Amino acid sequence: MQQPVETTIEFDHVGYEANGRSLLSDLRFTIAAGEFLVLLGRSGCGKTTTMKLINRLLTPTRGEVRVQGTATTKWDAIQLRRRIGYVIQETGLFPHYTIERNIGVVPSLLDWKPKQIKSRVHELLHLVGLDPAQFVDRYPHQLSGGQRQRVGVARALAADPPILLMDEPFGALDPITRLELQQELRRLQHELGKTIVFVTHDLQEAFVLASRIGLMQSGELIFLGAPEEFGRSTHPEAQTFLRTLRPSEKAQEH
């Protein structure tokens, strides 16, 4: 069945330059509605720059990025960002706001009624596995790193945006908490059907989460395909990432 165009993202010959240096060159790809695309690559390869073009934190210097069929430059930036949830590594929670107020920020800006906001906050806390009775009145510093990331995801989902951008959200967490949140996010994706773009440099994380993996190198998209296709890729950079999953095998060869 064809996916509805209103929740797709399109990169049409997109380039981006800053300070006379090319950071992205000729990106051409489409993200379908309900897809979980993981942008994978080393630090500095252009993953986060690519993501920031989607919610117009950056503007292409060449080509066009389209969200819901409209170029990002033709969207009102605020309206665009309210349709896109955004989760970063350190969550960006307001330290002087309670958890309830943090999650309710965007609905408040959209003039939701207080009762409606409260109901949505409770619904989302349940969704991300936190008991509202325990957490609504707490402040971010009273939560563990994993709990703060769950709140960050809840906040990004508060106004029910069709698109979710996630920039290495679990990178600072311990391995066990990280795996738990990866599994939780995958469950949420199946349940909610959001279009998710997720940035990471961790191939194992990409394999856990992605419906497709986009591998970036030096500002170019050098591979785009399903995880099983990535596993068969002969591209040298893909092979380098695949070796990170098999260190014990490499050790046994010597």
C-alpha cells in the first residue's frame, strides 16, 4: 500500500556549506511514512547536520529538503518544528520545571486546556514506562539518566507529531539502560507508527532499531538499505563498521 505523502521527508540534491567548507554534498533520498531510518557514521560525517536540515535548524545551500511535500524554506519554522519531535543526548529538559511541566511545554504553547495537558502527560508517562504518581512532581535532577531520556521522548511525543528526530539520545547511558531504552523505543515505534530519523555511530544500535540504515561518510550518503543488506555490503566503510561487531573474531585470527 502506498504511504501517504504528508508524512514523508525528501532530500532533493541537497548540499550544505559552512565557512567555505562543504559539509554535505548531493544528498538524494526519501523517508517513507512510519519508517525508522538510522543515520550511521563516524563523528563529523554529517549525520547531525543532515538531521538539522529536516527541522530547519539549518537551511540547505543547494537543493531542497521537503517535509510533507513542502520545502522547509516555505514552512513557517515554528509551525514546522511543532510537527517534529526532537530528542537529543542530554534531553534538554528545563531544570526548573517539574516533569509534568516539561512534557507539557509544547501543548501549552498550542493553547491546550490544562486538563487536556495533564491527561496527555499521564498517558505519555505510562507509555514510556514511568508511573505518573511518582514522577509528575519531580524535577530532572531527581531522575536517573535513563529516566530523563524517557521523559525526553515523552516530551517529544507530547503534541503527537508525525515525525521524530533523535540525535544520539542514548549515547551517554550505560549499556544495560541503553539496551532497555532501545527496546522500549522499538516497541513505541511499532505502537505509534511515527516516522523516526535516528542518528548514531553505533552499528549494534542501528541493527536493533532501523528499518533502513543510511551510512554517511565525509558528507555523502554512501549506503542506504535494510539492516540485512548492510550486513552484506562490500563497501569499505560498511565493512569497517561491521568489524566493530566482531572484535572477538578478529582477535582469534591472530
